[in-house]
Amino acid sequence: MPEIVYFGGPITALVGLRRVRVVTIFGRRAARLCGGRTTPVSFAQPPYALPTRKHNSAFTLSEVLDLLAQDEFSDKACSIAVIPQSLYSVIVTPEDPRASKRQRGQPEDPRASKRQRVQPGQPEEPRAKLQVVKNKDRVFKRSKRPSTAVIPKYTVYKPNAAECVKQSCPDPMDIFLLMYPPTLREITVEMSNLYSTQTKGKQLNLSMDELLTFYGILITSGYSSVPRRHMYWSVDNDVHNESISDAMRRKCFDEIMASVHAVDNTKITDDPFFKVRPIFSELNQSYKVMPFLEWLSVDESMIPYYGRHGCKQFIKGKPIHFGYKVWSIASSSGYMYHMEPYCGSHTLLPETGLGQGPNVIIGLAEKAQVPQGCKFIHDNLFTTLSLMDEMTKRGYGSSGTMRQNRLSDVPFTPLNAFMKFPRGTSEVLCQGEKLLVCWKDNNIVTVATNMEEKYTDTSVKRWNRHRRAFDNIQQPKCISQYNEHMGGVDLHDLQVSRYHISVRSKKWRWPIFAWSLNSALVNAHLFYRDVIGGTIDLLTFSRIVSQSLLKKFGTKPLSHGRRSLLSATVEDQARYDKASHWPINTMHRFQRCRRCDKRTTYACEKCGVPLHIECFKMFHGV
């Protein structure tokens, strides 16, 4: 079967075509084969030869499809290998004329920006800061019809990666392993074995099956917790977990937990999250299998941690007060698309000059490669009028509440006077394409948006404590949209906290590692529900995933360990009570007497202990 080597993003749009089979897919984004948008493609000369052009040897994706549709290729099938641009120099031989161009310093895709060509380990060039327009230099009008913002229409390109996954009819375990990608699992296996050799001087010999079994045990601990993790392997009836004890030995679990790693410690950098950086980067890539929805929520997510670390934060208004803060972008349903941990000046987000809030919104939109036409919802930590201007230029919708200290020189009615107005009163201002609405509910709320063509309101119910009945008041539409679509990140945190991994460790990186498994599990459940069409809840989904991992990849030990002290104490209390102890013939020849260690067929009916008739009285202390 001839092969086509494609250098660029994944061409998942070719999966459904006849005579075309994508054998290897690397990269981040699917190619968009519509609206004249194509991606440059190159071919290695062998193994597959297509007609070349005199001045340019690169073909567009649409030209490839035209060539495949010609009669001369009708009797042939082809495999397409999709290769990242970073591996171009490794695959293309020096004799290839395209390789010589690369050696002369010409980039493969001249349309790629400098930011996209920077390697992850190299520092980026300083970017020019954006211009900040002060409120006193703006002209506000008391109008309900702002200027029309040029924001592209939201479009979902099909077929996309999610539909390709749906065609394979995956089960819950397959979707979880898709969200927690094989690249991250391979890195974990390799680095854990290396870490064990470097620090302990012995080989861990961790395999992929053992790592997946380790994941299954951790997920099981989320919905079936015990005070101490060693109790999972206890033979006592009140805490024994057969699915865990039959999948992995306790000693093996402890060794993996002590050595699990994702980086090489000899290549440490000044990044405070150096040890867990591959976890965030790989999950950010795998989460893009779900296409971006129209409404996106941006907020901070908290990973609980109560130890000592320079990046530990305290947020008063969050359910989790102490922990690591992660800037996140998620859909209104709770599916997380991208996350960047906050670590001060080392946070991997661009500096725009507009302030921390706009830096987060614009940086997440850039790094997540959010398509134009999506609408961002954010709270008053992020919202500024300068952010609205920049989001409009980039083709994004933006809406969020604003703090009063950012409304200086904005001609709204003073707060003391506005509080005297009746409930449901609103005041509207326009500045360019931005609509600013001040609305009185229990308190005064100010919202800015660039997505409204004109001011509209809806009727909502509010409880009147004086009349002891509901009143119908008018609420601005932009505020009702904010209430409807804001909170996706908080919803993701809520789902993660419901069945979070209960196995604990003193290492600072362990909460992030455990949180990543729970986050991937929540995203997998939302993908299974929204794309595949499943109807099971998160608890059932977690149980199916954990038990599937334990059954498929676990190895049953040959024997269990010794009895616990609790089991021996309980047996001794029943042993000497001198009540209802009778010898019975069990008809089992190969059992040994507990007292003389010789073979016998008799046992105590109450204790279940093999005993000779002669040893029966002495064993029970009679």
C-alpha cells in the first residue's frame, strides 16, 4: 500500500474517504477542509510519487484529494502518515530538495508565526504590548444600540476528531485512555523507571499494564475509600476489596507510588511546576478532541493542597481555600479545554500590557487555539474595557461583570443614588461596539459585553419579603446569558471533587497527579455523554473504567499475605467462648490441623478451623 507523508496538523477530515486510511496521527488540530481553508502538505519522494510543480513541491490538502480522485489512482489505496513539523528534519533525507531549503534556514510553512515556531524549551521573543485606552479618553453614549462588532459566525467544521472517535463505538475505558493520552503514559513509565534508578539504585521495571492497573486502583479509591490504603489488601471482611487485591500486590503498588514521575530530574529548570509540566501539556493536547463549543467560561480552578509550596494560593471565595491555582477555560457544561497553572512570573501566558485578567483571557485563547466566533464569559477579575477592544479585534465575543474601581470616568449614576431606585432598574451606556449595563437586583451589578446588537431584557421572578410573594422584574439579556453560561470551570471542579482520589502522599506533586486523573475522568464522562450518547452518571462511569482497567491489565497474585492482627483477635474471641463448637467431617483430605499440622478431614463447625478429634479440646482450651 503506498504511503503519503503529511507534515502538519492531523488530517482527520480524510478518515471517512474511500481508499484513504490514516495510519498515524500526531499533532494538535484537525485540518479544516472547507471554506477554502487548506493546509500545506509535503511528500517524501519515496515512497509515493505525485506530480510535482516546478516552483513549489508542496501541495494543498484539496489538491491531494483531487489527485486521489483521478482515474490513474482509482485502483490504488493509500495510507497517510501525519507527522509533526518538528520531525521534518528527522524524516526527510538530506538528498531531498525540501531538506536543503530547511538547511538554508527557510521555514516549511512561511505563514506560521514566530510564536508557533518557538520550541517549548526556548524563551520566546518579547512581544509588543497592547495599547491601553483610559476611560476618560472614551466617549460614552446613552444609547441602547451599540455599533455592530465584526465577530465571525460560530462554525463547527465536520467531520471532526470527535465524530471520528464516535464511529469506532468506544467504551468508557477507551474514552478515558483517549483523554489521558498514551504519550503521557509512556512518559510516566519511562521517567518512573529512570527516577527509581537514579534515587533508589534499583530497577523498578514498571510496565504499561502495571501503570494502568495503578490508575484503576486510584480511581477505585475515589468512590470506595478506606482510612488507610493498605486496608484494600486486608483479608478482613469489613475492608477487603477483592478487585484491588486480585489485580496487584500491595508491595508493587507502594513501589510505583513512591517512584511515579513524569520528568528527568537531571534536566531541572527554574519552572516551579517543572515536575508536572508534561502532565498539563499532554492533557491540553488530548482535551482538544472535543470541538470548541460556542460559549466558553474562563475562571480559576483550585487543586487542594495544604502543605508547603511557593505557588500555593489562598482564595477566600472558593470552596477550596488552599491549593494550586490553575487558569482554565471550559465549556458551560463543564468540559475543560485548556489549563495553565499559576506560578507568578513563570506562568506560561503572554504579557499583553493590559493587566493580569486580560493576559489570562487572551493567553488562554492563543494557547488553546480557540476558533473565531466563540464567546467568552468571565467574572469581574478579568473584565476590562481594554480587554473588550482586543477581543473584538481577534474575532471573539466577550462578556463579564465589572468591578466598580474599573468604572472610573464612566458616566453611570452614583451608587448611593442608584441604590434608591426600585428593584429591576437598569442604566445603559454604549461605547463603540461595547454595551455597558448597570442593573439593580439585591445589589448593583455592572456587565460589559461586545455581543449585543441592541439592549433587550427579559422577565424574571424575585421574592418580595414584604408581600411574601414573587414579583416579576425586568432583567437585561446580557445578564441572563452570563448567569446561564458562566460557571463551567466551577462545574468541572465540582465533578472532580465528588469522587476524588482518596490515596494521599506527602509529596507536593501528588495532588496535581491525582487531580489530572480525576479531570481526565470527568472530561471522558462528558465526552461519552454528549458525543457518544451515553446515559450513565459519573459514578457508574468511574466504576466501569476502574474495574475494566483492573480486570484487563491486572495480574492476580499467587497467594495473599498473612492474617492481620484484627482477624486473629476476632477469631480468638470466638475460639474460647465455649459455645456451639462441634467437630464436623468436611470430606477434604488436603487440609492440615491447626494444632499438630498433620492432615485431617475434620474441622470446627463454628471456627472453620481444621482440627483432629484429639486436638479439638486442647485448641479450644477445654
